[in-house]
Amino acid sequence: MSMAKQPTVTERLRAAILAAGVTQYRIAEDTGVNRAALSRFIRRQRGLDGSSIDVLAEYLGLDLLPAKRRGKGW
């Protein structure tokens, strides 16, 4: 039995940015996240620092919730 791979936090964040219905420029202006860093993140060239992730998640209305435990011992 194979389990479907869950999207990573960065994949979910990237998808939310692309689906936001506003430009990356507007997101950068509204959040204070560096526009070039945001663009590199979208193009999968670089990651973002934790504070940028926090600001973007709040701006986009994303919550990080724990997945149901799957016998991984944590």
C-alpha cells in the first residue's frame, strides 16, 4: 500500500503565493519581504528565511497544523 506524499510546507506556500490573485510585487510590498527573494523562491532557486515564511503565511491566511501521526514515533 503506497501513501500519497503530502506537499511540503514550502510547496504549499509556493502554491498559495501563485494562487493569491495578486502579483508578487504586491505581495512583497504588502509584507515587506524582499521582492527578489520572493521571486527566487517562486522559481525554486532559493529558500526563504523563517521570518519571511511567517509573514507570508500570515498574509496568505495559512496555518501550519500537525498531520495525523502515522506511526512515526513523534
